[in-house]
Amino acid sequence: MSYCRWSSDDWLSDLYIYESRHGWEVLVAGRRSPQEYRDALALLPDADVTDWRDEQQNRRYFERYFERSQAVLELHETFPLEDIDLPHAGDMVTFDTPDEAADACEWLAACGYHVPMAWSTRCDPRPVKGANGHERASLGQAH
């Protein structure tokens, strides 16, 4: 089962995370959309809704959501990907627990990778401490 994909956050995610029979797999992108893509995304309207109980607002939300999704996909296809010049670009690492994977995601976010919010809510630029209290020096410590 995947928990975030390259397409997460309007194709901004630099991580692909899934659980496999080996553990929690974290794939780090080696390429990403350029800043111009990110700037163009900011110009697209949001698909906001103020009251989910209002059926008319819900219908308008879903219409705007699908229109925006199509615009994001078309926009994404117009920009060539650029190489990522950060530590661990293009790497794949397997972790035994979701907490270890989340720790790695926090560290990657601190390095400059775009990590979807669900995986970066504990993000802190200081070295990440694992459940045992030891600092995580490198992704290379995973198995």
C-alpha cells in the first residue's frame, strides 16, 4: 500500500512511500519539476468549500476540484524535470517501522526535499532522534 506518491501535493512530492513485505520503503526522487512549475501552481484557484453540509457547495467543490486537477496535470506535463542536487537523490531505503520511515522523512524535509504534510508534521531542522533516543546520522543506517 502506498502512503504518498510522486503525484501527491500536485506532483510536488519528492518521495514515494509504501509498505512492502520487506518493510517501509522510501524512494527519494532524483528529478523534480522546476521552480517555474511551482510558481504556476500558485496561480491556479483552490477548490475551497466553506460548508460540507451544503449540497450545492459540495457539488461546486467537486466540479472545481476536478477542473483544477486537470489543469495541474496539464501544467505538470509542460515543464521538463530537473535533476535534484541534494543528499540521497535517487536513493531507495527500507525501514523496519513507520516511525523510522517518518524520522527519515523529517530529515529529508530538512535537507530540502518536498515531503507531503502527513509525513512532515514533526519536521525539525535539527538532527532527528529515533525512538531509542539516538540521533539518526544518515539514511545509510537503514537495512
